[in-house]
Amino acid sequence: MITLTINGAAHEVHADPATPLLYVLRDELGLNGAKFGCGLGQCGACTVILDDRAVFSCLTPIGVLPGRRVRTIEGLGTAASPGPMQQAFITEQAAQCGYCIAGMIMRAQALLEQNPNADDAAIRAGMQPNLCRCGTQMRILRAVGRAAREMRARKQAGLPTTQEAAR
Ligand code: FES
Ligand code: FES
């Protein structure tokens, strides 16, 4: 049995330590935001945040996770109450098919947590590992830029930048 801490909650999982986190999220825990794209660390559709860094959950075995903190798109907000990063993607209508978007949002969230002052060049470089085959990259970049401005304003006002932080 392996205990995983996901979005602030502990989950006991009975699975081989080599099982990819993505499979456990989707198949065992019902957290379907992270998507299976390539399974090879080449597309970013499965991106989650491990401690403070964006990782490919398709390449992350659950055996390395005890004592560490995983965040998924479900931890950033809900449909009824989206977090600031999710709201920025909605406002900019950044999704076409939407398959890449949860991974994009998690990559962007980690990027701005590490570098709240990220400019356009830093955002472009930071988002490089994640691919969008629909071609909405320009909208995605606009959404991350909008989120950066809004998250800076929220921090200055003493407001949380995720729902998880608000709890
Ligand atoms: S599914 Fe993980 S990087 Fe593509
Ligand atoms: S919106 Fe379709 S892959 Fe990005």
C-alpha cells in the first residue's frame, strides 16, 4: 500500500510502486483532468505539480511519491468556482478540443509560482514542454500572461492564487 497526498488529501493506493501516477489518478482516484497523450514525456497532456515543479505524471512512478505533495487541475478550482489560472484560460477562450489544457494550466501554474514576474519570453520558454495540436498556442500564451497579471494583483491584495491555498 502506498499513501499519496493529492490536492491536500491522503489516498491509500494498492498498486505496484512502478505504476505511473497518471494511471492511478485516472483509474483509481477518478481524477480525470490529467490526460494520456503520448505516455512518453513528449506532449505534456498529463502534467501535474509535484511539490513545486511541473512533472509528466505518465513518467512518474507512484513509488517515489510518499511524503511528497501532488497537485492536479482539480486542486486549482472547480467548474462553479475556477481558480485564477483556470479563469484566465476561460476568459481568453484558450481551448479548442481542450485535451491539452489541464496540462497547460498545471505547467503555467507551476511556472508563475516559481517566477511570479515572468514576462512573455519567460512564459514562452516555460510552456515549451507542453504541446497543443489544435493550434491555440497564441491564446494559451495570452491566458498565461493574463493570469500572471491577475495573480500578481491577488498576491498584492493578500488573496490566494489557488482554491487549495484558500482552504
Ligand atoms: S502523456 Fe505524459 S507527456 Fe504525453
Ligand atoms: S486545444 Fe486541442 S490539443 Fe490543445
